[in-house]
Amino acid sequence: MKNNKRNFKVFGLILFFFISTINILAQEVPGGSQKVPLGGEVRNGKLLFKSDDGNFSWWFDARIQFDGAMYFENKNALSNGTHFRRVTFALKTQLWKNWQAEVDMGLNEAVDTKSQIKLRDAWVKYTFPKFNLAIQAGNFKEPFGMERLNSSRLLPFLERSAITNAMALGRRVGVSARYWTDFAQVTAAVMGHETGTRIDKGQRDETFSANIRASVAPINNFGDNLHFGLAYSYKIPDVVSDMRANTIEMNARVESYVFNPKFLHTGDISNVNYYDRYGFEFLFIKGPFLLQSEFLGTSIYRWYGNPTVNLKGGYVTACWVITGENRYYYVDEGEVGPIEAPKNSFGAFELAARYSVTNLNDLDAGVKGGQANQLMLGLNYYPNTNIKLQFNYSMVNHDQFATRKGNLIGDDDFSFIQMRVQAAF
């Protein structure tokens, strides 16, 4: 009951914001008498307001993802259930033609059933006119990991691969610069802490990472794309309240979120000077077919004669939209887009398969985080551009070290099914 009241308060604040906005628009806005006519439309399923001169636009981007999963247990008890994976609301805008900004909030239910209100994207960007260069500052995804950078509403499966979850850090505070052409892009960034993790550091400096990601698309036509990419990150261990200085850990779930515990877990890796992450990307799109793959690795360099730790893994994903729709590709971001609007009145269907290997073991360095080999099969149904229904079946093969730091039984091989109802509007 307490959580429901909290959620009602949040949605009440959002409703109050919109009512207040309408009321303000009916009054004089301070700052002068400048006015530009504004028109509204639905574009690709999103509500868009745009000025007649093209200098201003605002659009909403909301998302509901309701998931359920059932696990076919072997050695460990696994929790069947349902939950809201994501409930998000974002306002995106273009200001004075060359400025962009976004605020994105997550209202989703956390896996422990407590209400979770989280800042996702909050950034300002400037794009230089007549020159393909953009500077961005705020909270956004670090340029590392093609699968991580892809929006959750576009994923062919409910969850990203375990290796992506282990090594690509996602949203952080930072500054980036991106340059692109019709066939390539390069992005460089300096990223800081994750929002919500800052502590009273005393004399400890806030840490950072330096990232660079480059991709080329020698073939770049709608429904006919070839992509190669490289990514690198130099990172100093974060300053966080629940871990000792110069200590990191790496972990991953089994590509499902209803059951939360992470079988793969390195435990604390101490005396870390810095660590390098690197990634190799491949993407091929041919009409309704997609083939995507990444290899990701991490090398952890330590003080006092401690051995370097090397962890690695990768995945291969294949998709086929059996109703014939093509998939978009954005060369300026080096990212996969959605499928085109369904060609048939009954919608579009997609088959997908992914095989991933996540190895968080380095026995020579004394790290036994576990290894998982996982097969994921998926069926996706798109009734229209806003609604997506997903069904996954997966088989997981764990080694004897996949024990969540000794709290679970190792060598636990099991399977599960999971489903999602998604609305993006």
C-alpha cells in the first residue's frame, strides 16, 4: 500500500506539471514578447510539437515494460514472478535549431518491490551547423558496447547479453564529442560517477574513465548495412560507499531480471590501479535479416605485485523479421534502429536467437567469478509501431565457480521462459 501511494504521488506530480504547463502557456512568459507558431503531430507513434520555423521541437518518449518469467530449476531455488522492468517518461527537445536537451526519469519497480525513482538521461547537446560535430554534457550512456548503447525498447530479447551487463557500464555523468560522416562515426568521452553513487569523499577525488568508440559502415543503405566497430576505455576504480578504495567487482545476471541474484560474480578485486576495457563490433543487415556480434574484454592492473586479471566474453545474435520488414541503422551513432512500420494489417513477426559466453574466471590471478554459456531464443510480435510483445526461451550452462561469491550451488544448468508486454509512446 505504501509503494502504491508513493507511485500515485509521482504520477500526480507529472500530471500537475502538465496542467501547470498548460496554464503557463495561457499567460505571458517572462523574457520578452517573442512568439513562434507551433504545430503538433504524431510522428512514428510519438507526440511531437514543432515550430513553423523549424527552430524548436518537443516530443515525449514514454515506455512501459511489464515482464513475467518462469524458471525450470535444477540445483538452486529460482523465483518465478512478474514485475515492471521499466516505466519511464522522457521529454526531448530541440532549441534554437542547434541545441538539444533531454530529461528521462525511470519510475520502474525494483526487483525487491520497493518503488524506484531514478534519473536516466539528463543532458544538453550542441551540434555545430554545417559540420557533423556534436558536444554533449550531462548524464548519458558511455560510448562503449553496441548492445548497451541500443535502446531497451529496440532489443530483440528482454535483456542484453550477460557479457554486456558485466562490462559496459551504461549511464554516467560526463562530457562527449562525436563526429560523423555518411559512412563512419567516432565518439570520445570523459565519464565520471553513476548518479546516486556519490559519497562524502573527504579528500578522495572523484574518479573517471576515458572512452573512445569508432565505427565504419562501408555499406550504408536502408535495409543493406555493414558495420565494424572498436571501443576502448581506461578507467580508475569508482569511489563508492559500499566498497573499499581501489577495489572493483564484476558480475552479471543470467539475461533475465525477474530472478535477481547474479550467479556470475568475481567478488572484490583489490589493489586496483586502473583497468582497460575493449570491444570489437560487427553488424550486418540485409533486408529482414540481422547478424550482430561483439567481443568484450577487461584487463585489470593492480598494485603490490598482484597479478593482472583478464576477463572476457562475447555474443552472436541473429534476427529474421519473417513478415519482411527492414530494420533501420543510424550511421551517425553506429547503432541499430527499429524495424519499419508493419506492412500488414495484422502486424509484424520476428524470430531471434543469441548465443553468449561470459567468462569471469582468471584462475591464474585467483579470480573465480564463474562462466556461463547461454542460448536465448525469441519470438517478437509488433501489432503496430507502439506495441511489442516478446517471448523468450533460454538454456543456461554454468561452471562450478558460478556461485554468487559462494552463496549459490555451482555447476547449475537450467532453463527458463520469460515474456514482456511493451508500450512505447
